Amino acid sequence: MKLNLDALKTDILEQLRADGFVVFHGHCRNGQSRPVAYWDTARVPEFQSFLAAARQAGAKMVVFNQVQFFEGMVEDALEQLEECELPVEERRGYERRLREMSAFRGFTCALELSFDSEARTFVYEVQADWYADFLRIVDDLDSYSHEGEEEGEEGSMGGYFSRN
């Protein structure tokens, strides 16, 4: 699904205010210690349905998070690519795709709404398709750069551990 997240961001903020929610501009809520339930945006993509569920659950505050795509993200990925031992053609393919993604600098690449209810965090999250591709590339590069680390793990204690 093609999304204009900058327009969606405006629509979401307007709807939050119209519905009387307190808007807390926060960070991504992934990785916290409480259980998380994710909204099925593939089957029910409308954020209005998520907000209706929040309202019915008694939420008064919704955490709003947006991620802007910036040039440093591409630069970091290109640096990570340099550290990977890849065949030349594969390296060029990744480099070309990453450089093309520089065109999205300044765009909103992900939006997240969340609220807490009954010891659980409920999350509505959407990403631009191109950003999902970018994250897959970064994950690929991360797996390539960690392949060599696993081979040397057995002797990772260096001179501090004797097998005598």
C-alpha cells in the first residue's frame, strides 16, 4: 500500500485533537517490559478504528511518534556496507539501492500511535514501503557483518582464559 505518511501524520494529529485525546509526543514503544499488542494494519489500516478502540478502552492519552528519514541513516548503512565482505555485484546493488533512498531525506518514514490499558501497550504502526526496504537492507548488512564474529567466539576470552 502506497502511503503518504506526511499527509497521514497531519490527519492523525487532527483526529486526535478532535477526539479530545491528550497527545504525548514520545518515542517508539518497542522493547519495553510490558506486553505489547500490535494493531493489524494489513486488515484494518484505518487509524480511526484504532483510536475508536482506544476511546472504548478508556484511554485519555495517546503516545504519538514519528520517524523522519535523514541522510545520516543512509551514510551509516553505507559505512556498514564497507565493513561487509560481499561479492562486488552484490555490494554494488546494495550501494545503488541505498543511494537511491537518499531521495527520501526529510520524509516521514514511520508513524506510531500507542496507548496503555490493563497492563498492556496497544500499538498502531505504519511504515513507508521504501523505509521497510531500507530496514531489510540494514538487517541484511547487519547479518553479513556479524557472520565472522560467530566463528571466533570460542576463543573470545583471549589470553585471560586457560584451557589447561
